[in-house]
Amino acid sequence: MNLLPAIVPSLELDSALLTEILTGCQRLEQASQRRLYMLYYSYGLSVCLRYLHDRDAALEAVNDGFMKVFQDLPRFDTSRHTDVSGSLRGWIRKIMVHTAIDRFRANSRHAFQTDLDTVAGSHADGGHSPLDNLSFEELLQLIGQLTPAYRAVFNMYVIDGYTHEEIATQLGISVGASKSNLFKAREHLKTLLKKNKHHAYAKYVG
């Protein structure tokens, strides 16, 4: 099971205003595209930075992601969503995650493949752990200390809510390897907490 749900920062907008902006984007109106870009730029960057710690690479991924957003936006039917803001946010997040992962694999192909544990493990998802006691911001800071491969798997499963089957498809590994990498990522995070004598570890028994 996931340590945390797929957490998304609050970005609530007036539905009528957002629908108006989206309609303008679907008509390829540059002013509307610019407004949407400015509204979701910081959010898109925060998603990409979780996978790409090089800021320049993350900035490039955000811009690539928005190109895909504007290209695919005509397929986003606002009339089919009762929560337009939430649905759009989730849709943009998915595009940004895919774009960041693609750039991550392209830029770090060798390091990624040598670092990633491709051996299927029999590790089950753990129960309560010291990671449960972290705030979202603390967890993100800690994730940044993982190796690129472990960070990618942990981000996809814990933060973005992907299944092991979906992770395996995205990263070109087995489902067992995804579970193994998630287990090792969690163990490494707990080791970091213990090493730093973090308050979250003090509450953990096990």
C-alpha cells in the first residue's frame, strides 16, 4: 500500500473563469494559453523537480510538458468534469510526470540502468514506518537524497499514485523489480532519518 496518497497542492480556481481560459486555449488564443501557462507553471515545475533535480532540465521538461498540454487540450472536455479545476490539475500532473520521466531516462540512461535494481524481489509493501510521520515538504526534501532510480520509483508509486504494473511499463522493468526498488528506497529513507536523528524516527518502533 502507499505510504501517502497522491498529494497535490491546492490550486482551486473559479470554474467559470477556468472554463473560459480553456475555451480560449482550444481556440489557440495566445492570451489564454499564456494565462493557463502562468497559472500552472509553478505547479508543473514542482512536479518536474521531483524527478529532475537539475533545474535547467526541469525547466525544459515544464516547457515540453506545456507544449503537450496545448496540443492535447482540445480533447479535454470541460462538460464531462464536475470539478474542472481538480480534473485539469490531475491531467496536467500526469503529462508533466510523463515528460519528466522521458527526459530523465534520456539524460541519465546509463546511470539509471546501472543504478536501478532490475532483480525481482519478494518485498511486500510495509506497514507503519517513520516516513508516515513526515510532512509532505519533509518527505520531498528527503526524497531528493535518493539515487535517481530509487527516487523515480518512489515518486511514481508514493507521490503520484502509479501502480507497480504502470511503473514497470514506464521504466521498462519487471513488476517485481519495481517493488524491490520501492522497498530499498524506503529502507534508505529510514536509514537517513535514523542517521540524522530525525524526530520522525524517534516515534518509530520496529
